[in-house]
Amino acid sequence: MAVKKQSFEEAMGRLEAIVAQLEKGECGLDQSLKLFEEGAGLAGRCEELLDQAEQKVNLLLADDQEVPFEGEGADGL
């Protein structure tokens, strides 16, 4: 059975839950190490997804067209 790749939001949500659990300090050493290991993997997954998104944005902007940010008016604010 194939393992479904987590979305950024799913991975970040689980990572936040792990951090909250570790911050409580109620886990034993073995459980804390397992959670830390899972969290490190999730952090890597999030970084990978952010890198992919950045590459996609760079490709979209590769033609050097200036794209104003939403809300940016004629006065630059």
C-alpha cells in the first residue's frame, strides 16, 4: 500500500502538535525521542515543500516581469 505524501498544512499541523506535546514535558525519554525524530522528519518535509513552492514562483517570474503585491497602489504603499 502506497503512503500518501502529507501536504504542507498536514505536516505543519502534526509538527505543531508534537511541539506542544514535547513542551508539556510529560513524555518519557523514549517517547520524547520518537516524537523528536518524527518532528525532524516533518520539518524536513515542510522545508522540501517550501523549496518546491519557491522554485515554482521563481519559474513563474522567470520572464522578469514586475508583479506588484496585492494592495500596492501607485504611491508604493
